[in-house]
Amino acid sequence: MPTRRIAVFSAASLTALLALPLAAAMGERPQVRQDLTAEDLERVRKVTAPTTDFSKPEDFEAMQLGAATSTKAINQDAFSHVSANQSFEGEDRFKVGNALFRKFWVSSPSSTEASDGLGPLFNARACQSCHLKDGRGRPPAEGETAVSMFLRLSVPPRTDAERLQLATRELTRIPEPTYGGQLQNFAIQGFDPEGQMTIDYEEMPVTLKDGTTVSLRKPTYGFTDLNWGPMADEVMISPRVANPMIGLGFIETIEEADIRALADPHDRDGDGISGKISEARDPETGEIVLGRFGWKATTPSIRVQSAEAFSGDIGISTPLVTDAFGECSITQMKCRDAPSGVQERLGEVEAPDPVLELVSFYSRNLAVPARRDVGDGTVLDGKQAFYEAGCTSCHQPKFVTSRKAADEAQRFQLIWPYSDFLLHDMGEGLADHRPVGDASGTEWRTQPLWGIGLTGEVNGNTFYLHDGRARTLEEAILWHGGEAQGSRDAYAAMDSATRKALITFLESL
């Protein structure tokens, strides 16, 4: 693992640093792509410009992931196919990574030496448990223990040292002193889980302009059955459902300059949209880089995301996160002293390479399904309504990936994620009041929309947003606030036929 380079600041420089946006403090990055010739740059600008013609589909619009788009039959496995343009060798690696992604880990010691090391505290026994069929997680049903949803935990910084760790991106948040950064509701034999998440829903009726009433469910979160002592009084909690896995490798290959060029943190153009970049410290290089992944865009790469999930969700150590006891805090010494699954003959961690790399490769190469009915009149009407409501101000339709992508299959592809990958203030309705990284307690990364219309087919449910509170796409739209308030209000003012068309467009993605 590369040596981690951490900046050192005096008290005076720390004060100055805290007063500046991180991008300014660390130096501005270019907002024009460096991987293209002038001719190619002009081609990219033309092909990614927003359309004004809604009478027909755009060229290549059905192929949401370019040449990598899956055109296989639409069924429960629609999110589980390899990128269509991947090589035979790549497809073999994908299949091995899939097996590791689905693998159930067991506690130590065990006769299955290559599979032990679970926990001692955990949220799931396999990656697939949270990302069922490579799709999104869901809230637990009444009386059910949560598996693909959990509570993030943190506390405000209390010391200059903690404030410095946040300012320099050594940490994105300060973990709760006893329970760490995540409430873990399962434990191996001989241990008590940390506790259980509670959810109470309140129905809130919303009346649209034409008199239609839609009921939104407002959740309140808490915890019960805490087995490791009291939670800090100032604890901040935030629920999360697992994100879909499709298209991740292509998000990773969007040129950084293209995302930075969309940021307008001070709303200089006066359109009410002030998206800002999220930056994170890459634990592999020590550098400050663009955050792209996770609900708050706090993670810089798929490899880092995979390593953090292995540790925080399953309690498995990897070359990037080497603690064999997972997320056990320093106050949970019994947990830290439990037998680990490290096998010296295999390496110094429980999941040594190539395990992490194979799981990361699998995650990079899950294809996005081709769109359906792109030329249907209702879909085109809904697309026009989506654009005219201002939704594309954040849900940027398309990008062209880097010519320098490490994997040839991902180079210079026109993709349609419908996200700008920036942080936006979504208002009080969706606020978790828990800052993390560059994101405030009201800010969230714009979620990619590709594949959203197949959620029911793949996962057997239609729960949306970061905590699955929305039971329909319409409810998800009506929860939008803050910078998205204008688009939300535009939807609420549409007649029923136009609203239905917009939803039909989303269902085609």
C-alpha cells in the first residue's frame, strides 16, 4: 500500500484553510479536457449538448452505456450482465469477481480458511446481500431486520485535531466514539450486535395543481437495543439504502474536467442551481481528487468504495483497509480481540489481492440495460416535460468518457447517466443534518437515473431516494426541494397526462 501523504498545517494556516473552499485551498483544477484534440473536443461538445428536438429519439439514445450497453432480455438479471464490449479475458475476470461478490463470509476460526473473517460486527455477509441482483437496497418491512439499509453515525468535531482531520480530508466525518461510523445490527456467535435501527413513518398528503392528492411518507429514524453502552448525545444519524451497481466503471472514466465545468457553487448564472464538486483524499495516493461515488460523493474510486464496504459492512480487511476487526471502535475491545481470518500463507489481510481487485473489476463492468421505447410518442412527450421542468440542470443527460481510460472497453464512449455527479442542496424535506466530506446536511449527489425504470423488475420493489422513503417515482419527484424546488413545482403544476408522460419517460431509462 502506498505511503499516505498527509498535509501538515500550523494553527494560522488551518484557520485560513477552513475559511476557503477546498478546491481553492488545494489549487484549482482545469475545467477543459486534456485528453482530446481540439477537433475531438468540438465533437464531444456537439454530441453532449442538450437536445431541443423532441419529435424523435437522439442518435444512440437507446444505448445508455455506449458499446458496453447490455441488449439482453429484460428480467430479474437485467443489472447483472457484463459490459457488452468487454474482451473474453475480461469476461472471465468478471465471472470470478461475480463469485467473490456473491460469496458468503463466515466467522473465524473456520475450516473454510479462504472465507473466514466475518465481523465480528457486521451488516451483511456478502456484497450481494446489500446489492441484491446488483440493484438498489430497500427499507426493512415491518418486523424485519434491515439488511440492505443501515444508519451512518457521526459526531461534530470537538478538538482542533479533529477539525484538522476534516479540513485536510484525512477523515470525511468523526465517528461516534463507541459505535463508529455505522450501526451494525448483526454479530458473530458470542457477540452482541451493536443495536437495531427503528423507522416510524408519517403520511403527508400533497395536493397537486389539478387537485390530485399524493401521499408522501415522512420517516423518523432512531435506534434501539444498544448493546455496547449509550450513544453520544450529539450523535448525527443518516439512513442509507445500497445504490445500484450498474455503470460504475464508466462513471469512473468521465473526465474530471467535464464534471468540474458543470459546477456553479455561487450560482453565477442566476438559474437557482448551485451544484458544487465534492473532493476526497485518495487513500492509495494521498492526493485530493474528485469524489464521485456514494450518496454524498465522498468516495473517489470503485476500489476504495469496495474496500470500505468490505470493512464497514462485512468486517473483512483488504490491502486498503487493513483492520481485521472491521469497524470495531477502541471502546469495543472484545470485538478487537476476536480471532481474525488472516491466513499468513495468503497474505496479511483477510481478503488479499486479487480478491479486492476482482470485486472492483466486477463492479466496474456491470452493464446498463438498453432503453426501451425511446421513439414512443408518450416517452418523447415525457422527455420534453423533463427538460422543460429544468430537471436536466442537475440530471445531466450525457457524457463522453475519457480517451485515456485504463480499460479499452470504456474509452471514448457516449453514455447517458442523467447525473452531473455534483452536490446539490435538496432542501429540508430530504435533509439528514449530518455533514460529511464537502456535503452539508442538506446536500446530496445527483443520482444517476439510468436503469431506474427497471427497479421493480430487478428488485421486486420500487423504493427510491437515499432511504427508500419514496414508493413511486412520483413520490420521489415530490420530495425534491432546495435547488430542485422549481422543477418539483413545475411537475406539480402539470396536467395529469403530462405528469404520466414524464413518469413513462423515466420508466424507459
